[in-house]
Amino acid sequence: MLFCSKWTRTPEKPWPSAASWNRCPSSRPLETMPRKAQSQWDFGELFGPQQTRQVWTVTELTQRVKNLLAQHFPSIWVKGEVSNLRTQPSGHLYFTLKDAGAQLACVLFRGQSGIQRDLLADGRQLLLSGEITVYDARGQYQLVVRTVEPLGLGALQLAFERLKQKLQAEGLFDLARKRPLPRFCYRVGVVTSAAAAAWRDIQSVWLRRHPGMEILLAPCRVQGEGAAAEIAAAIAFLNAWHAAQPAGRGLHAILVTRGGGSLEDLWAFNEEVVARAIFHSTVPVVSAVGHETDFTISDFVADLRAPTPSAAAELLSEGMFQIRQLWPRLLKTLHHHVFQRFDRKTEYFQNLEARLQRCHPRRHLEQQIQQLDDLMERLQRLPARRWQDQKLHLDRLSQRLARVKPSRWFQRRVERLQSLQQRLRERAALELQRHQTHVQHLQEQLHLLSPQHTLERGYSITHDAATGRILRRAEETAPGRVVVTRLAHGKILSRVEKSEAETQEPVKKNSADEIAEGTSDQTIK
């Protein structure tokens, strides 16, 4: 827990009381201070000193934590398992270092040099060093990586990996440049210590399997300071001797070997000078350093690697031993081919298994199985649920049928149909009678407004015979003019003898008379 205030706790200076946190150390005693004059508006301090508290912003608190982490953890080594490795387009690497109880966010920036980035892989146990800092934007503490080492391997192993990658990039390990050994080796150069147990094992094997083998020993130290230079010089000496011999009398192979030991003991065979001496050798080189589980740089550069010195001696004497042991060897060869084929098939199936694991088909299968289980469960629930729905619907129909008898319902429908038919007939008769009455009324109005009806009432219509103009006043005609008088039945043609105008106001015509006169005018015309 971090305590942030203007006080710093030391063994000689304990934490102050809460009432004294805001007290100035240089202030005088309270009783010696002059008393201020108070007014009626002076209420004193609303909040006592013990109620004040220091409030931090998020940025201030994060920066304080960041400074404390940088102060207490300037450089630290952490081990754990890499997970969630992500490479950003900018080249920075982000991953998580975790163990069984916790996890730590880590970042490796692109500009950090001297780090083997290929060591970073998910699931790999690594030893990291760097500084603990805080990423302000998230308020998350993280490790800025400066060094990456495989967990459990020291500086020698790290140097081994670096040299291996360097030589491999230069092509020293290419399979295309490796030369096959002659089937029958009669003359072999050996680079090892004359006092080593490996030298005695080699002689024992060749004495038993190939007694006629010619051996040229180039003694040298195989461990300790300066051993690598002696090994490289021995290889160069054997190549020089081989070049000085006539054709067919040189060395068939060079065996570089020593017995087992620790990584430090075998380190001379991991030096770059030895690797380049093997690479530039004109004679095929067999490397047999340490035990079967030991691997050195010379094993990768050599044309052939043998698991042990004895195995190397057997490989170099294999051709002659096959001739001496022809028939047993045939059976052994058969077994060898069978096991070799078995190994290839095993490797093939192992590769298939690895590919299967990489593709994660189990996840897809588990998902399909889960979907199948869901579908089966739905399929099992569907008939039962459908049967329940149908049963519920049938129960409802039965209840409705029990409440309403079909015969009564049919009788009500028949009665309603008869009622509607009767109403339809009555409504049709009423509509017919109403239209007949309306037509009759229109006929009567037409008869009343007809000019013929006016003439039948005793009236007549007189108009000028020459012009056909209807005469309404006496002044409209003159003596001697011929007029035609129309009666209800027939016409009268007469001549005017005399016309007398009336002195009183003419009688106002009604609309019927006007219509009759208009009709008469049209008829006369």
C-alpha cells in the first residue's frame, strides 16, 4: 500500500496524528498567537483540520505509482510462460508472462537490439529482464523487456544457439554440401586425445570389426582453454597430409571425437574455429562428440554425425564388416529396412497427428456434437410440445362444443336467415312503392305544367300569322292583320278589325303561364 502525504515515516519519526497533518511545524504555540477581532459575520472554520483530505487525480496517482515502481524496480529478472504473443505492424511485440498464480504484461519494442526474437513463442518458458513501468493510458503495470533467455539455459547455451543460427544462415549446415562416406574405408584420420577413453574404444571396435584399418592419429586436447585451436589445427594437418599423398592413398574420412561430459567439457567442439575447419575440410568428416543426447556445432557442420565414438568407428568399418558378415548382414539389412519403413510410417503418422492437432478438429467436432445434442433435445421436446398443444386445442374445442349445441346453433342461423329474407322482401316492396309514387308525382307535375293543360282550361293562344309572334297586348297588332288563335282543339284564322288597349295594369303571369307560352311559341315555330 502506498501512503502519499508531506510526511515521510522513518523508524525515528513515527506517523503523526490525524489532527497534526495540516499543522505547520514552524508555527508558534496557539496561546502565544494574537487573538483576532471577530465580527458578527465571522463564523470560524466550517470544517476542522481533521476533516480535510488530500485528493489525487488519476494522472497524479498513476505517475506517483510509476515513479515508485521505477525507483524500487529499476531492473528485474522474471521467469514464466509466454502467452498471447502479438506482433503489431509497427514491429513491437506484446505478450503475457504467466505462471500458476499470476500474469504480467510485457512489451518488447522494435528498437531493442541484441535480442533473439525467435525465442518468443506461446507456451515457451523464458527468463526475461527489464524495467517495471506503468502504461498511463490503461493504468496497467508492465515489463519493458531488455533481455530474453531460455529458462534453465545459461550463457553457454545462449551462445550455442546464437552461433548455430549464424552458421546456419551462412549455409554451413546445408544438406546439399554434405558428402557421403565411402562404402569401404581403409584409411581414417582421427582427431582426439591419445589419453581419452574414446580413442581406446575406437581401436577396440576396429580391431574387432576391421583389423586391417589404417589409422592416422592427430593428437590434441579436447577440452579446456586453447583446445578448439588445437582441434582446428589437427583437422588442417590431416587435410594437408591427405593432399600430399598420391591418388588413392589419401584418407577416406576424418573422425573428430571425444567421450561424454558436461556442456563446459564439450564446449571446444562448439567453437566457430572448429566449425569452419570442418567446413573447409576436403576429406569427409564424421563427428562423434559425447553421448547420444549431446549435440555440438561440429555435429551440424560435419558430413555425418555419430551418437558415440564407438558408433562412429562402427560406421566407418561398416563396409568391410558387411563383407565379412554377408549372410547375417543380409538379415540385419532386411530388419533395418523394415524398421526404417516403420520409422517413416511412424514419422508420417506423427506428422499427420501434429497437423491434426494444429488444425484443432476436436474443437470443431465438439461444437458439432454440442449442436447435435441441442438438435436432439429440441427434436425430443418438439413432439411432446406439439402433442400438448393439440391436446389443449382439442380440450378448448370440446369445452366450446359442450357449451353450444350444434342443433340450437343451426336453428338460430335458420331463423336469422328467414328474418333477413323477410326484411329484404319488405324493404324491396317499400323501395318500389316509393319510386312509383315519385314517378306518379313527376307525371302530375308534368301534366300541370303542360301548355295543352292550360288550353283545356279554356285559354287560347293568339299570334301573328305573318311573323308567328305571340300577341300579349292589343298594341302589338293592327287592324287588317291576320292572326291565328290556337284552342285546346284546333285553330281559328281571323282578321283584326279593331284593337283596344286596356287602361288597367296587366295581371302578373305565373310561372305556369310563362312556361305554357314559351312552349306555345316553340310549338308554333
